[in-house]
Amino acid sequence: MDELLKAVADKTGLPADKAQGAIEAVLDFLKDKLPEPIAAQLENFIGGGDGDSREGGGIGDLLDKGKGMLGGLMGGDE
């Protein structure tokens, strides 16, 4: 989560506490909209605390997968 927090703070210029709030809002939104099995995986991954994937992909891999899923839902190529 620290890696994601730093990335959001760096890219948006938000202080860490505001970036944390933004991340939590997005995660809550995604958990509400995604099918339960996917939402649970997202919670488990982000809930790891240090931002490292248990399978080695890290936050960047999660974000890439998320973009691919969202692209597929929206009719994109990914």
C-alpha cells in the first residue's frame, strides 16, 4: 500500500493523508462494483500492507490487470 500511496501523492501533489483518502475511496468504489471474487482478491492484495504482491507482481501489476479488466468491461482492446 505504501508504494501506491507514494505514487498517488507524487502524481497528484496531494499530501499523504489526502492521497490515502483518495485511495480508500477508489478501493471502496471498486469493491462495491466488482464481482465478489475479484473484490476479495483486491482486498487481500491491498491489505498486505507493504504493497508487494504475494505472487510477485506488486502494485504495478495489479494496476495493469485492473486496466485490462476495465478495458474489457468498457469494450476496449485489453
